[in-house]
Amino acid sequence: MFAKRVSALAGALTVVAALALPGTAHAAPAWTEVSTTVDVKCAALTYHPAADWFFPATTSPKGLVYLQHGFSRSNGNMADLAEHYATAGFVVFAPTLPSADIFGCTVNNIGNNTPFLNNVAAVLGDASNANGALARSYATAAAQAGRSGTALPTRYVIAGHSAGGEAVAYIANRLRTTYPSQFARVKLVQLLDPVKSPVGSNLAAGLNGLAQTSVPVYAISSPPYLANSFGNGTTELVNDLDRPFLGVRLTTGSHCDAEGASTDGLCTVLNGTSQPQNVAALQTFAVAWALDAAGGTTTTTYYPGGTYYQSLLGSGVTQTLSGA
């Protein structure tokens, strides 16, 4: 569905995808990707991790998706899913956070990464500041993408895969406790086969805080196995949030499903190759739920009782996740 990647100026990588238009020989641009950096504090230092921005064709985006990769991965591994969000009309912000760091500034908790996640949350918490890290990263990317002068969207979907799922749950709750005006912009937290770190309680803290709110928290998970720490993140979710609908489990899913076409051999060798129907279901639900959350709508076909949802449930592709 997407066209090839092309090189951009100034050392940045810009991606333009296209959707076929029936009856024409040409295609309309669907999204543009620009690579830049974002400033994040780490202890007494300031890191400058890579950040990919995806701009939709529309100049009136549905919202902002903050999309976080998992342990030992990078933003490039989330590009396929980011392209789907962007095609649907979202601006996507996908940073690469370390998986190993002497100061504990990592996406996963290997000691105490909580202060670092507080700093990542501050990037979003300060989003309304024109001189803040997120606004400056966006302005740089927007200029490269030909969108100078546009503003950051004010509706947020916060999504993360694997250890990134734990990170975004914690970050979302940190916004609730420390940046309430920014938390009011959070419309959905998406956990993509979340994995709880072997130390610390970031996921539990995040979910128990979010349980006090009406913000939907939806997961798209694979079955418990070694690659996702035997589904410990999904177990934490269903134990902490007593809600009738918390997403779906792909009955034959792989931990690599969220990465889709942008996964690699490191993931598939360790975690198993994704099946096309599982990747398609994950991408369909992730985008549909994000659109509904950002737009304040409910497209019934993507929820229990709806045609699409029930077709996957009936064919055994998915199971429903619900709270304890």
C-alpha cells in the first residue's frame, strides 16, 4: 500500500508514502517522515535521542500519537505502525530511548529508570511551551516536512510496545499527577503486548493511577510465552483495571506483531514470525481505537458486538481482555 522511501535534504530521512487512487495512474501522498532529535534530561546531562516524526497528508491532523518502542529496539522498528497512524490522519512522534545506560536512563527498568521516565513525561508535560523540547523538535521536523508554522495537535494517544508499554503507562500517569492540563489531552493509552520490567513497579504505578480516570487503556497482546515474560504486562493490566473491556489478545500472536513490516530477524528469531492476519488485526484495532478516542466517537464494528470484532472473535483470531 505504501510507496518507496526516498532521501531528503540536510541529512534527514523523509518518507513519502502513497495510496492508490482508483482509475488514475498517479497516487496521493499519505504521509511524510522526518528524522530529527529531541532533548531529554538524564541525571545532570541532556541526551539528544533520535526522534522520527510522521506527518499525515492532511493539514488538520486527528491528534498526536506518541509511539514508544520496546527493549533493545528503536523507533525504526515501529515505522510500519507509525505509517498506519499517519495515513489515518495522525501526527506521530516516535523517539528512540536507550535500553542500556550507566545512569539508568532507559526505556526499560534495569535498576531505577523512574527519574528518566519522569523526564520523558516532562517533554510531553511541557508541550505547550514554544521553547520546550517537544515543540522545538516538532518545529524542526515540520520545517523539513514543509509544514512550518503548524501547531502540535492537542489530542494525545500514548502508545508503547513491550517495555515501551510499561513506559507509556507510567508516563501517562505522571502527566496525570504532575501536568494535569496536559493529561487532559490524553484520550487513549495503548499497550502493545506490554512487558513488565523484572525490577521496579512502574507498570503497576501507572495502571493504578490511570484506573482512577476515565481514559481508556486498551491492549493488543500475544499469548503468554518467554518473549513477553509470559504475558506479565497483560496480567498486570487485567488485575489493575476493573473494566469490562481492555482490548484483545491475538491467540496465535507474536511479540513482533506491533513492529509489522519494520521488524527484523533479531525479533523474529527470538520471538517467532508474525502471521499476516495478526499484524492486520493489530494495526486495524490500534488505528480504529485511536481515531475513536481522538474524535470522541465509537465505531461499533471495532468493539465487542461489532461486525469486524465478532468476526475475529468467532474465527479464533482474538480473545477479549477484561478486568478482574
